[in-house]
Amino acid sequence: MFSKIRLILSVSLVILVTVFSAKAFGLGSGGYRNEVVDAEAAGQGFCFTAQADNPSAVQYNPAGLTQLQGSQIRVGYVFEAPMFSVDSKATGDNVNMQKQVFYLPNVYFVTDLNKENLKFGFGANSPYGLSTDWANDSFAKHLSTESTVTMMNYNPTLAYKVNDYVSVGAGIDFFTADVNKHRVVSTTLSSTGGDFQLKGSDEAWGYNFGLLLKPSEKHSIGISYRSEINAELEGTVALDGLNATGQAVFGAASYSTKMKSKSTIPRSLAFGYAYKPNNKWTIEADAEWTDWASTESEFLTYPDETDATRLATLNTDNPASRDWRSVWAYGIGAEYQATDKLELRGGFLYEQSPIPSANFEPNLPDANKHGITVGAGYLFKNVNIDASYAFFKYRDRDVTNDVGSSTTTNVDGKYKGYTNIVGLSLTYKY
């Protein structure tokens, strides 16, 4: 039993080490949430809390693992191509964010532990992340040029079938995070467009649990909860290309010091209801609440720096107010069993943005959005192949605020965006 678990864990980690050089673009229940972690769920509007009948139940609702037979391993990839632009009020120009394509692998497996009603699952994915890239000469250069936040979650899980109607599941979330942010140093400190870079990393723990109720063959209800996770990034802040004024403050053309910053991954609660009117159709509606109100500010500290003048310069606009709000995401999706081997899927969803206009920044150009998804699954011997496509349209957002005013940056304008997403997952049963 345990040799089987060690083998599958080893295979999963090898796959992740080999392929996980991904950047994640924020997408999901607002903020930098990224729920695109499985192709089957994505194909039906990300509504999967009440079905949870493949190994990605580790992410969507761990109680659903009790529905799976034998041992299964599921490997997936998601490709995202976002596009954002802004009609700047300051310059009158239309400015496009740099084009990027992001790829996000995910791995899940489940085994029965030689116990009829007990399942062990493991998942590794990137449920949060962010990457934006504005040109070094854009309107946003003194606030953000490149911003990358890469997060990985390792999630061992146990699920227990209480009876034919009730299953429960619980797991541990182990998060790793790496942050790399750049912006152009203000003209006061650098005459040649020097670089400000923040780099940090951290590890943190949380937990999750799920409940699956199946009062009949036609109805199922799912509830899934993930805890808040408090992290403290540690790393460095570095400045390069300082002019005479900057050198008078920091002592040289380049400067570096240690940095710490606390951050919170918010708790979330998802509800799902699935209905099977016959053997061909499954229809599910989901709603998810994410407590982004826990994101109140971004505050950097510099434990090794004692010089008052340097600290005053480093603490310009620090802490940065966020005051995000808790939000809801809603979706409805359907799956049609076209043949014994072919399944067709589709869905629609709406997601709120937690970011108030007063604190909107171009390094996270989020807005309320609508999504349309389609997908298909095909059974080939003992391998399931799932593919999906999703299109998200961000609502045009008019922004007027004083973010960046200390560096004469004007972020006011109309922001527009959309995202194309392609997902692929393979499940091997043995």
C-alpha cells in the first residue's frame, strides 16, 4: 500500500519538476486566484464541486474521491493568453500590455489504500499566481514593469465514505511562493531609468475539507472549504542605476537590502448542486465566496536597514493600501454523454473583482468578468482524455485615482481585457 503511494508521489513530483516553470496569470474568483486547474471542470464552466468525480476532486471537493475506483493518476496542462490595454487619460494613447502565453501543469492521483470506504489523494497545482508586463517606457513604468508571482500548492488528502449518501474529505495545503517584481526607479533617484527589483519567497500551511451528499442518483450537493493561509515573504530589494542624488542617499550606484512582507491567501467556500435528469445529461450550478477582504495593505519592512534617510526613501508609498473586498463567483455548466466514449461539455460563469477603483493598479488589471467554456472528453481504453476552451471578457473599467501620484504616475484611463484558455488533461486508471 505505502510503496504504491511512494511510487505515485515520486512520479508526480518528477513530472512537476520537469514541467513546472510556469507563470500564472490571475484568473478566477477575483484578485490573482487561478482556478483553471483541470480541463474537465473548465469545460463545464468550472462547476465541479458537486460532481468531483475525477482525481482533481482533490482541488474541487476532496469528498468526491470516494466515487473513484482503484488507483488513478491525472496529469494536465493549461495554456492562457491574456490581453489588456488602456486608453490613457494622461496621454490620450492606447497602451497594450506585453503579450504573454502562460502554461500551468497540474498533477492529481488517488488510491484506495486497500480499504473499501477510504481514499488517499494527492494534488499539485498552481491555484494562485500573477504575471503582468508593461513596457519600460509605458505610463506605468514607475509603478510596475514586470510582476511575477508563482505559487505552488501540494495537497495530500483523505476521503471517507460514511454511507451511500454521505462522504467527507479533508486535506493539508502546503504552499510555496516566489515573487519577482520590477519597476523603473523614479527620476529623482535615477536619470537613466534605473531598475527597482523585489525578490522574495516563502512556504506556508493551510487546510481544506469537503462534504458530498447524494440523496439519490439524480441529485448531489457539494461543499468545499479552504482555510486562510498567512505567509511572510523574505527576500531582497535592490536598486540599480542611481544618479548623484540616489548615490548620496544609498552610498553607491547600486543598493540592496533584506526585505520582509506579510501576505494572506484568502479563505474560500464553494457550494455546488448537480442534477442528472437521465443517463445522458448532468447539469451543475456552483457559487463560490472568496474572502479577499483579508487583503488590506501591502507593507514592506527592511530589518537590516537603520539609516533614517534611506528608510524614508524606501518607505515612499509604503504601506500601500489595498482594502480589497470579499467577492462571489457564479457558474452553470452541463455535460452530455454523446456516446459510450464521448462526452461534450459547456458552461457560463460570472466573477466579481475584489479590487476597488481607488486602489486599482496596472500590475493587476482586474475587473468583473464573464466566461464561456466548451469541452470534450474521450475514453481510450483505460485512458481518459479531456480538453477545454474558455474565453473570458473583462468588463471595461474606467479608473480615476491618485495611485502613483508620488512618482507623477497617472494610471487614469479605460482598461479593457480578455483571456483565451486551453486545457488538456489525461487520466490513467490501473
